[in-house]
Amino acid sequence: FAKNGVWYYRRIIHGPFLLQMDSVVFSLFGANDFTMRLIVALIGGLFPLAALLFRKRLRASETVALAFFFAANPVLLYYSRFMRNDVMLAAVMVFALGFVVRYFDTRRLRYVFAAVACFTLGFTMKENALLYAACWAGGAVLLYDHRLFLRRVGNEGVGAAIPPRIRNGALRLYERDRSVVNSLLKGVGIALVAALEALAIIVFFYAPRSQGQPGPGLWKSFSNPSMIPKVFTAATTDVANEFIGWQGHTDHAYLPYLDHFLTSLKVGALALCILAVVGFIVDRYSGDRPRDLVSLGFYWGVVSILGYPLVMDIKAGWATVHAIVPLAFPAAVGLALIFRWGWEAYEDHDDVSLAAAAVLLLLVVGSVGTTAYSTSYQHPQDPDNQFVQYAQSSSTDAKPLLHDLQRISRENEGTDVLFYGSKFYSSNEAADDVYPVEAGEGGGGWFARLPLAWYFDTADANIASTTNASDLSGDKPPIVVAPADVSTCTSQDSTAQDIEGYMSGYTRYEFQRFGFNSGCHISTTVIYVQNSSLPSNTTPTA
């Protein structure tokens, strides 16, 4: 997209926000692994600030604890280093909820429009934004039930749980009180402006881009106004029809997915989950009444734990982000409770209670810190890391090789890389520059080359491909790539074994495209590099 300006919505790659933001970052700083993940890291880094929006509904210690969980939870930290939408979606949705809370705390309209912007941006990131709205709606019903239970409505009916301000306003409206009518009209006006704001965001991000290609496109419509209705329809109606069918490819057994989900929670958020239960119970059964925010977080988190295994299409740890974030609210109450217990023990000179509280706090902070360090920094690609997903490369020491491949591609004249084999073959390499690649004229070869295709593309490498082994008998590019011959696939053809005899003067490397070989879904890829192009101190890896 950054190169050719062509895009339209396809739910398999989720919303346009990250793609379009990355195109801006690439134009400013170039395309590489760091800039590719920069937007996710920035939003993930700002996530703890969302805790401040709830400061009127939480104690100071609870607000700090909430920020701590948003900043240091191992799952959030791990996936904030991914080019994925999950952490971003969770962050903007929490900001949206926080701005709504701030509006009710301050009655300042700016928070309404900030909430609408964040909520709508969530829908430009990933389709499960729908689940956030569903969880909040269900949570609102349960919170209303809280009010019914606490008021013991008796003969007053369910209306007794409606806030007096709303009931009085409805009565005054029935009596045609002009001030109420004016307030109602003002509210309608604000709602219309907010709706227009949301619509503008949706259209801007979801409108197709078709630079140099036939069909409607956002920027084309500025010079061709007759195209505007088509662009608007494509960005709204067409996207909505595609969007709401996002969970239609999830036909799988529930329990294995639930087991994987719970295991990921156990590894990355065990302390948080335990504290969430403690915080919910303490908040519910102490004080004058349970706080809406704490109860909502618990209900939202529990439903997410039970619901996400139903709608996931693969087993992936990143889905737990959407349960961990809501559970952080009651967990913050639980963690702050331990802190206050310790502080009171300190003031009362109760050494035993102080020591117990200190040990509990150290256990929580220590478990979070050690897990975060192990999963995100010490063993980020280890197969035993619960957060590692199959599509991640298990080649943990491949960076030097990849940098050499990019350097060679930049320095070489002519064809830089030749892909061999039917798996990597493209009948039209030029067509692979047009979105969507895997459905284009070239076939699926480019898609099968990932993630190597990314590294070659960022180096502007000239690519060719062939299925004929004899094409390598003469002059060859400095880089040749072929699938390895692996024991997991008995029907494999067009492998590196076919061309091994032609690769004299080349150093052989093995690179894992995925975590491991699975049947004929082959991870192991052989990369041949011309010896004269390599640094003198380079040694082959296998």
C-alpha cells in the first residue's frame, strides 16, 4: 500500500488503521522491523495513561495499580511489540470508556467527542470491536440489575432503578417544560455531531484506495465528484456486510481453544486473575455498594474468557489481551487492597501484617516482572514460550543473515533473488505489487515467501522465480531461495535437493519461516548466498 496506494477492505487482514498509519511512518522513516511496529508500541506505551481517566471512580492506589497492570502485564508487553491490532484495540476502547466516565464526572462535552473518536478508531483496527460493544451492553444490563437489587424496588417497579434526574426529566418533559425540551434538542444536536464524527472517521479509513488502478478511490473522488457515492457505499455498506461476517470461519471444537486460552492466562496473567476475583468480591461485599467500574470490568473479563474461544479461528495468545484488560480493573482493587493493608500495618507498627503484605506485593510484582522479562526479552521466540504462535519464525539468530541479504540486494545489479519451486513461483512478479497479492495474476507464490518477502521488498530487491531446476545451471543471482526437503511431507516436489548440484560457490543457510514443519506446510527454507557477496567471517548455519 505504501508503494502503490492500492487498498480495499478484506476482513482476513483486519482493519485499515495500522496499515495506513504504517504507510505514513514508512514515508517518513523508511520501512523496517522497527518502524513497522512503531505505532503499536507507541499506543501500547500510552496505554497506562488511560488509568487517569478513572481517577474519580478509583482510589489513588487503585489508579496506580491499574496503570501498573496496563504497563507491565507480560501479555500486553509481548504483543505491544507485534504488528498486530489487539493491544491497540484494547487501548483505544479503554480510552473510549474512560472518556465516557470523565464526561459523567465533569459534564464536559470534549470527553464525548474524544470517546466517539476512540470508539470509532477501534472499529478501524479489528472486527472484535463488536465484542467490546456487546460486552459493555451486557454489563450495563447487569449494572442496572445491581440497582434493582439494591433498591428493593417493591411496588415502585423497575423504574425505581432509573436515576432520579432522568425520571424527573421525563416527568417534566411530559408536562412540556420548555427547559427540558431545549436540553433534549441540545442532546440530539450533540448526538448528530458525534455521529458525523464517527462517520467521517469510518469513511476516511475504510474508503478504498485505487491509485493507478480501475475502480473507486478516496483520493480519486476529489477530482471526480461523481465517484463519491461509490466511495461512500464501499466504505460503509460494503464494509459493514463484510465486517459482520468476520466470525464465520470458526468451526472448531470449543474446549481445546478454551484450554489454550486459559493456559495463556495462567502463564501471562495468573496473579492478575486471582487479584481480579479478590478485588471483585471485596468491592461487592464491602462499602455502601459495589462500584460500577469494578463490576463492569469483572463481568466483561469473565465473558471474554468464555466467549473468545468461540470466535477465534486459530489458537493464539493475543486473544487473551481482550480478557486481561477488563480484569485489570478489579485486579487493581485487589492489588491496592494489599498495599493499603501494608501501609496501615506500617502506621500501626504491626510488623507481622506489614511483612505479609510486603511478601504478597513482592510475589505479584516479581511474578509479573520475571514472566515479562522471560517471554518478551529472554526467550521471545522459544517454542516453549506460550505466547509464541506457529506463524512466528523459530530462527532466533537470523538477523545477521537477513541484514546481509538486504545489503546484497541493494548493492547488486540486475536480478537479486531467485525463488525456486512451485510453492514460491509467481507467473507475474510485477503483478505481486498489486493488492491483494495472493489473489492476483502472479498466484500465491509471493504470499508463500513471507516473511522473507518483507525483507527483500524493504531492500527493493529485484525478484525472479522458476520451477525449472536447469535454469540454475548457468549464471545465477547472488541469492537463491528454495523449500527444504523435509521428512514431514512425502509428496513434496521442487525442493532445494533438486538444485543442490548447481550451487557450487554458494553458502547454504536454513531459515524457518514458521515455528516448525507441519505436514506439507513447510517452514524450513534453504537460502543460498554467493560466497563472494558474503563478509569474510561469515559461517553457514543449518
